[in-house]
Amino acid sequence: MIYHKTEKASIVNLYLSRLTYWIVNTIRHQLKQKDIINQWRDMITKMMKENNGHHNKQ
């Protein structure tokens, strides 16, 4: 359980959690519509590899 000192901090945390959930589910839905079905960890790994390659070229 997460404890915050103020009600405002709790509300912000809740909002950010819901926003993150919505973004992740939107991405999954769009990928599924294109018949791209991967595990979330596989997508994160691929993005990290691509990002590292981009930084190495500069």
C-alpha cells in the first residue's frame, strides 16, 4: 500500500496510475488489431535495444 502525506499527492498518484493503465491498454489493443501479439517485457527489451543503438550512433 502507498501512503502519502497529503490528499493531493494521493490523487496525483491515482491519476498517474490510471493514465499509465490506459496508455498500456491502448498500445496493447492497437498491436492486437495489427496481429502483433508480444509479451510486454519483450516489447520493452526491444525498445531498449533500439534506443541504445540510437545513442551509440551519435
